Amino acid sequence: MMSRRRLLQAAPGAGALLSTQALLPAWALTGDAGAPRREFDLAIRRQAVNIDGQPARIVSVNGTLPGPLLRMREGDDVVLRVRNELDEDSSLHWHGILLPPEMDGVPGISFPGIKPGTTFEYRFRAQQNGTYWYHSHSGFQEQLGVYAPLIVDPAGEEPVPTDRELVLVLSDWSFEDPARVYAKLKKHGEYYNRRQPTLADLRNRPDQRDWERMRMARSDIADITGVTYTYLLNGHGPTDGWTGLFQPGERVRLRVINASAMTYFNLRIPGLPMTVIQADGQHVAPVTVDEVQIAVAETLDVVVEPRADRAYAVVAESMDRSGMAVGQLTPSPELRADVPPLRPPPERTMVDMGHGDMDHSAHAGMDHAAMGHMSATDGESKTPVSPPSWQPRRSPGVANVVTSPVKRIGEPGTGLAGIDHRVLTYADLRAREAFYDQREATREIWLHLTGNMDRYMWSFDGQNLSDRVEPVRMAHGERVRLVLINHTMMEHPIHLHGMWMELENGQLPRPRKHTVSVKPAERLSVLVTADAPGSWAFHCHLLLHMKAGMMRTVVVSEPSAEVNDDLA
């Protein structure tokens, strides 16, 4: 078998050996991010490569997996020419970047997509700085390899100086066709969960009937597991392993990006604390931890200070602990650290079930009154809110309804409660600077995250985008509170395009996020200033959940004379 960095014979009908473009990009070999530029030429194409010792067919950007790292500078006008060399439509979305809607790269919402054999020119001004990434928003192309890091350098100095920086992109790869994976889940939502209860479990667990009624198992942590997934760090599988170099005593910045399609990761570097300095590209007050759970599509920048002349293992376990991506931080390629074994797999709890307080009434249809102005108050703000008694009703796509959602902002995430070291929580995040808009929200919009694992149906309010559901509408310049209620027993990373979400986590200044992870049975709220006119995608960033329908369009009206000048 050829090396991961060598070429493979293409699959039948695909031609002869690939060119040297199929090598890993330089940044993925070294972690080095390179220098900023203003113009980029990118090509999306199919090809054959070798992943962790096995042949694979991917969709690549410029012939690499992951794609090329794009680095630009805040304030620069950027041009990205993207050529589609596939036989199907394609796209690139610049995740977390503020830009005009027609440059956002979401087919059917903000632009028509890139037709085969054509080139689309993206143009926008880099309005922010930080660690971001880009990926396809077409079909299963993201799962097949169309993802890569994007870094925007600040116009001034970095608030936290470091001696070295390394980019760490986490992802998941299946040698199965993702369309086939999706088809299997539609037939049986637990197809890839091989940790099913035994007969003894069924007899000895008094709450088993509750789990059966919800069509879920305690072991349902991830829809897709290591049964089919290989977990990658900078394109390297566990067999390859990635290596990043440092000099003892250096302050090293790790730009961590979860570019996976479906996998939450628990990241730690045993023996080396991590100081979080940025979340989703936005600077936060430094907080030192030993482990972080990073949701799909989130980014975290951490600083480590390895003082000893020794190697450290970089361990990114999948949340269900069915596999891991691994790497090494080392002062010399000859020094290697032992990689710890996988920890015991976690299980869902009664808290994930909503304390067992579930409404299983068999009512059909959904009440959509929650999309309008609300009238009650929740005791925490002066903002009108939804009546507490309002709940979605069961339907084929709504298997469960949590009648008492809880705030879980201070919890570290599935499988990390009780860990004997410090784990990052959302409650730890505090922005270094306040957002420019500090008004109170004048309206609340409640969105219910709904699903049926047994049928693999996912939605907002029991309706998916294909139902031609009414968009979420906001007036330009208004201040809105989005309240997200998770009625499912799965985490959902919810991503808003085009605007920031300020996480209401009890900290001031509130941290800004482009993606928020909503835990099972959780109520989570964010503040949004509708300062970007146009149509924007709003969806779960688990690729197959979005594919199944957990997606909406947010429409912000055009500016009017009544809007304050600083928002127009």
C-alpha cells in the first residue's frame, strides 16, 4: 500500500495516476498557516487518494484533503475564484464570515450554486479576524472532502501574543458512500450503534419502557460511529498520526476547527493544560482547562506552553468514544508520546430525557403561534416571551416533547461530567469586548428542535425546509432573542449565517458565536441584532440532520429610514 502522502491509481474510468496535487497541503503536514493573501484560485474536483492506509475517492479543493488553508487580513478586499470541475453543482460557504448574502455560498437561499465547468468569483471585505473555515453547502460534498481552514489576521496586534501557531482540523471520514450511509439511517436510525441493550439490561432497568417509548437507546450518543468512521486530524488517520513541532518554553497557539460532518470531539493533551483565548473566531477572556468538547462547526483557539523536552499526545475522542483522531506535539520527530486508550463509552441519562417529564399525547400537526410576538414573561428579562404552556405536539416527525426544558449552560457535555480535571463549559466564555449593540431584545422567537430518531427525521417545530415552511422574519435593525428548545435526545450544533449570536450564558460581555450547541432537553437563548439584510441559512450543522430537514431561512428586511444610522 502506498504512503498517505503518495498517489494512488484512480478508480476505474477515472484515468491514470493523479498528479502531485494529491499530496497533503503543506499546512496539514506542519500545521503552519502561511502568510495572508488577497486573491485565491480554487478548483473542486473528484479524485483518488489514500486515507489511513486505504484507497478512497474524495471530492477535493485544489487536489488535497483537507483543502488549502486560506489566510487573509482584516480590512482587505478579497477575491476567491472557484472553479467547479465536477459533473454536478457545487458551492463554497465561508463559515462564520460576515459578508453580503450573495457571497455566502448557500444554493437555493443566497445564490444559485456553481454549475459544472463554470467559475464563480466570490468578493467580500474581511470585516473581522480570527479562526474560521470553509466547506461545500452542496449535497454530501462536505463529507466527501470539501472543507478547509480559513484564518483572518487582525488589522492590529493580537491581544494574546504567542511564539508559534499550529492549525488543527478535526474531521470524520467514511469509506462508504455518504448517500448510502444516509439511506441506512433512514431505514434504521440506530444502524451504526452497535451498543444495543442486552436482555439483562431490558429486565434490570425499570425505566426501559420510557426509553422504548421515545424510540431511543441510552447508547445513542452519535448517529454515525467508528463502525464506519475514521477520525482525522489534518487529514491524517490514527495510523498515520499528525505531528506538530515546538521548542520547549514556547507559547504555542493551536487553532482548532471541528470540520467534521457529524462528530463532536472531546479534545485533550494529557499533561498539558490549554488556555482558551478565542471561540468561533471571537476573542474571549482567557480560561485554562484540561479538556474541551468541540461541537461540529465550532472553532476554539487555545494556547499551550510545553516547557519540558518531551512529546505530548493530542487526543480527540469522538463523543461516543468509538474512535479518535490522534497527533503529537513534540520538540523532535524522534520523540513520541503514548496515546491513551479510549475511555469507557458514555450513556444518555434521565436529564437527557427531560427528567422523564415527557408529553406523549398523540396529537397531529403543529402550532406555529410561537413565531409571532409573545405575551408572557420568563422572570429573567423584560422581553415578551412565549406562554410557558405552549409546546409542539407529537407527529410523525416529533417523537418526543420535553415539557420542562432545563438550562445546561454550565455542563461540560456528554460523557464529561465527573471527569477529574477541568473541562470547558459555555458558562466559562466571556467576550473580551462587548458587542456594539447592547439594547434589550424587543421580541422573542422560539424555535423547537424536533426529531424522530427511529425514522431519522429532524426539523424545527416539526417542519423541515422542504415543507415550504414560512421563513423566520426579522426587521432590519431589530434586536431579537432566539430561544432554542431541544426536544430530542441528541446534541444539535445550530448555525446562523450572516449574523452573530450573543450567547446568554450569564457572562458580561456576552460571548459571540456563529454556532451554538444545544444539549438534549435544553433551553438555550441567544441575542441577535438583525443588521444584515437578505436571506440567510439557519440550520443544524450535523450534515445529515440538515439534509433530513433541520433547516430554516432567516429573512432580514431591507433598511428603512426608521432604522438607526449605526445599524443601517
